[in-house]
Amino acid sequence: MPRSPDDQRTRQLQWIRACCPALTISSVHVQTDGQRSDVLVINDALVFRFPRTPAGAYSLATETAILRAIHGRVPLPTPMPQFEHLAVDDADGASFVGYPWLPGQPLRRTLLHRLDNATQRHLASQLGGFLYALHTIPREVLPSGLHVQDGRERWRDFYDRVRATLFGSMRPAARHEVEQHFAAYLSDTNQEFAFRPVLRHGDFGPTNILYDPSARGVSGIIDFGSAGLGDPATDVAGLLGPLSYGAAFVDLLAPAYPGLAALLGRARFYAGTFALQEALWGVEHHDPAAVRRGLRPYR
């Protein structure tokens, strides 16, 4: 019988107390809007994440290993695991990780565009330097067993699923646009897909970039749940997308990211798939609201 949310919160707090007996819990703020995990913020100072599925527990263990590997190798703060119980085969669902809360607010597009040009250039330099450091971390210091998550076959499979599940809900002109977007890129003669796999964040966008108004700078990068080996252009795409900062801001990263121009073609392709990714996720996870949001540009 499924547990009620209140029962689940009680159990999660019990697991935290068992792992951290010296921790006095004076306040708890629950966030349940994430796709993969429940999040408990303790004392406005510690974040505990509880994956909802065994697959999520495995992913969290991988994410934790990545965060430990990159600590001290990137120029911006990232979550540093402080407490953990990562039993990926635990049938009771007690896997979790806890780390200090990183201060700041999401650097949303509207916030960025209210800032003066000098501040925007400073933020671009910070983000470009962070991505370049992340993408050049040596493979030998990373956790073993990481798989390459990007590539032509992945996108062929994605396109097949889009055609099978979403095309029927699109206006004809929009279907044609999607066909054109994928056709040239998935051609066997197109060499633009060739890339050297690096460690990339995988969800590098406004909600995971924290801004400190008092310092007028980036205060941290969060949510490495999609991190792994792949195409560095996917992280650039996260800054380029329609809900992100746009091409003019991405161009400002170039002084801090040598070779950025070579990534932009692939980044534009990936950015053009974001709405489709949301809609397809909604179909495959029975989330009608995500389907509606993702399909809005195509109806």
C-alpha cells in the first residue's frame, strides 16, 4: 500500500536523524516539484535529496561521485555531499544525500536582462570559465563506468519517438519545421555531430545557476543529476535556448571559453529540441501539463 506524503516525510526525517545524530532539526521545508527526487531543506542550511525510484537512487550515487570528483577543480561553488546513505538496492527507499545549502537565486532570463552590461559580462566570464574548467577535467579523475550520453543514435531514437507520439498533435507547418531540423543533422554525411566526450553538466540553464545580488555574481551551480560524459555543446545549448539567455549573451562567454565557436552549431540544434524534450517526457511519464507546455510552439 503506497505511503501518504506525511508518512513518507516522517520516515525521511527518521533516516536523517539516524544518519546525523548530532543534527538538531529546528525547521523543515519540503520541495516535491522535482522530477526525480523529494527535497527536504533542514534549518534553511542543509539540503537532503531522496530519490523516488531505484533508478533515481543509482543516478544519485553517480551524481554524488561526480560532485566529489570535481570539487576543487571548478571555479564556482557546487554542492558538496556532507551526509549520505546511498544504498541503491535498498528496498525501503532510504537512499539520500545531504549537502550545505548554496545561497543565491536562480539567474532567470528576466533577472539577467535587468542587469547592466558590465555585470552581464562578468557573469558570462564566470560561466564561461566554469564550463571550460568542467569540460577539461581529466577523464582519469572521474568515476569509472560513466557512459557517453549524447550522440547520433540517441537523437535518431529521440526523433523516432517524437514522430510516433507528438506529430499527430502538431500543425503541418510545425511538423515540417521539426523534420527539417532533424533531417540535416542526422544525415550520415553530416560530421558536425562528431565530438570528444567530456564531463558536462547536462542541465545547464537558468534554474541551476545561482546569482548573488549583493556580490553581483554567480554564487553556485546546482543539480548535477544529468551530469555525465557527453557533448560539451549541450551545456552551451542550455544558455542559448528560448527560455534562457540568448545568442548575444552566449557570445560573451568566448574570452573565457577557448574554442566556443566550434560548439555553436551543435548547441543550436540541441536548443531547438528543448520543447520537444519536455513534451515527450510528459507523454512518457503521463504528465499532461508538460505535454501542453512542450507542444505550445508547435500547435
